[in-house]
Amino acid sequence: MTRMCNLTIEKAKFTDEMIQTFILQAVPPASVSDVNNSINYFPIGIQLIFAIGFVALMMGVTHWLGPKRGTAEKLENFESGIEISGNARQPMAVKYFLVAILFVLFDVEVIFFYPYAVNFRALGWNGFIAVLMFVGFFLAGFYYIIKKGALNWED
């Protein structure tokens, strides 16, 4: 029975070594200085050169081989099948951009709640107090925005 267990353990070790060496290519470095060697980044540089070259080649080939028949109808502006009316360069209210930026700001705030939700037990009371401060700062900012009238659309 023990011989069978030893064989199973040896087989498992051999399998783990095979997975690490051949499949994952995870050969431990000889020393720490080998990890930070610049030659380790050479494959990434080659891949980057090939990617940039491929994009440039494809853009050049399509420009070179593509049709070049510019008619008045093809050169006309097209906006979702709707006929053009008026000037597209009319000024837009700054409030629109302000609301968009505020949306992004408060939307990103939610992203910071995820790590707390995952680790709330490990963070304990210190983490809870930190999250309360975070929410408090954002509520103070929201109160400031409302008091300044940033969300009022009437002029």
C-alpha cells in the first residue's frame, strides 16, 4: 500500500514539473539578477514591432489597392441617413459637459467600493471607517455641487 502511495506522489511531482516546465514555461531563474535582465523583454519588443508593422502594412495596402472614385455624392457629409440642416459648429451649453463629468466622477466612485466589498471582513473596523470617510467626502462634494447649482439646467 505504501509503495502505491509513493508511486502516486512521485507521479504527481513528475506531472507538476512537466506542467511547469513544458506547458507554463516556468523555469525558475538562477538568481534574482536574471529576472531584471533586459533580454527578457526582447520577445515583447519583437511582438510590438510586428504589430506596428502589420498595422502599417495593412493601412498602406488598402490605401494603395483601394478604389479612388470620389464623386460629389460620396464626398457629401452623411449623418445617420438624416439630411444636413444648419451648422454643426453651434455652441453647446457647458452644463452638459459638467453633468457628464459629474456622472463619470460618481460612476468611478462605485468602482472603489468593490475592493471593500470583497475584503470587508479582513479590513475590519479600520476599513469600515475608511469607507465611511470616503462616502462622507463624496457626499460633501455632492452637497457642494447642489449648492452651487451645477445640476440646475435653467439659466
